[in-house]
Amino acid sequence: MRRPSLTRRRLLRGCGGAVGCGTVASAAGCLAGFRPPSYPTWLPAPTATTTTSASGFEMLQPAVLVERQEQFSADLTFDEMDRVWAPAPIEAGDASRFLHQNNVVVVEGSFDRDAARAAFEADGFEPRGTYDSYSLLSAPGKGAGAAIGDDELVGVGLFMAAVDSPRAYLEAYVDANAGRVDRFVDANDDLPALLDALDDPHYLNAAMFDARTAHEPENGLFRGVVGRGHGWSVAGRTVTARWAFPFESTDAVDVEALRTWVDANRGPGQEFADWRDVTVDTAEAVAVVTARMDAQDY
């Protein structure tokens, strides 16, 4: 079957717009009215200062995944994720949240702030004063920087691509989390509904875009879709997954198109080959596919 998309190679490629899996809650009924967790507060609204393609992001709960790693296939490991935010000395098992958007990573968790600063300086980063309550560092000529707080780290240009102005990126994300600039979740009217449908999984990715005109249900292309996302969680020995598609209006929602997509991709090696209990439902303008799988087969 298709390998899950949270390996180090996947993280290094960036989040793109791929769709994968969903969450523990059942499809209908639980979707409406859910208040998303706090991680979206880190995401600034897209601007030319930071990036013009800030439409997609990934979120993981590394500590939970490391704790439950033995429930998965031996081919899937989570404790190497700390390479993505190196040289910060934060083990994956100590990171409660990891957020990745384009060139930027945010890590929330338990770590020694002084040790983190020392690790960056040992790697050639130089202190650049403070911003808000964060210590700023940047690597001359490498297009990389870090903002180190008491329980969170914002990094840019680390394992991801270099940027022209690391400080502008760092300040944008710190300001978004503090509520001083517009956030992505507030600037895009459809993003809250997508996150609402995905709930608070152990892994998710999401992307927003202009309404699609192409309509090829067998290939996962649906007319009127303005975003797509997936998330999944593991409980016991079961992975529960959810695929979510916000449409431009409730009238545009095409449940039959999603059923066509699922049915056309049940063969060996295809998207839904190993999933069971597959259902399709809606929550206002969002169509949702929910499915389950044994974690050892994921």
C-alpha cells in the first residue's frame, strides 16, 4: 500500500496539497461546532513579506506518535523527526506539537532554552537580540534563523529551503501567535470549516486554493472544491482517518463524486486499498470520507 506521508523525506519535501487521512471521531454529527486547537494561531495570513504560497501546512503530535510507535508497522518510525528542526536539541518524544508551513517549522514542547541557544550558536548561528519574549538567532549567508521561547521554537530555513530575510519570517509567526497580525485561519473563510472537519488528529495536512473547475472524481478532482486536507489518529491498534473537502457552497457539495473517488481507488496499491468501514458524509459545505485500518498495516 501507499506509505504514509509523515516520514522525514515527506517533511523535507514540504506540505504541498496531497490528501491523506482523518481522525478518531465518527463522520457525522461530531463535525459541526468543534473549536480547533490552538496550533492555527501560529499561521499568519499569506503575505509577500513571508511567502506568497502559504496555503498549505502540516501538523503532528510527535510525543504521542513516539509513545505509540510500537503499534505501527516496523517500517514507520517517528523518533527521527527531530532532524527536521535540528540543531535544536529537542527530542521528538518531548515535542507536543510540530507545525510545518513551507520554509518554517514551529515546535512546541519541553526543552532547555539556554541549551537550545547554545546548540544553534555551536552550529554557526549568531545572536540577533530579542523579539517579544523570544531570543533571535540567524546563520549568516545561509538564509536560516530561529526564534527561541520558553516552550516553543520557530525555525526558518533549517532543513527547509533558505529564505532572503529570516527575521521577517520569524517575526510574522511570533506576531501571528500573539494575535498582532492577521492569521490564516481568520483570513480564509473556508479554513475553519476544514479544520473543524478534521478535528484534532495526531497528524494532518491541509491546503486551501481557488475553487476548482476540473471534475475528475476518479482522480480526486471535484468541481467547486476550495481546499482539501487529511488527518489521522491512532487509538489502541486502530488508525482512524478522515479526508475532508470544503466546497464553495453547500449547493456545490457532491457526495456522489466522493463515493466515485473511493470506489475507483479500492484496488491494490490505491488510496483506499487497505481501509475498511469507509463512509462519506457532509457537514454543511464540507464533504468528509472516514475510514479505519489496523495500525500495524499502516
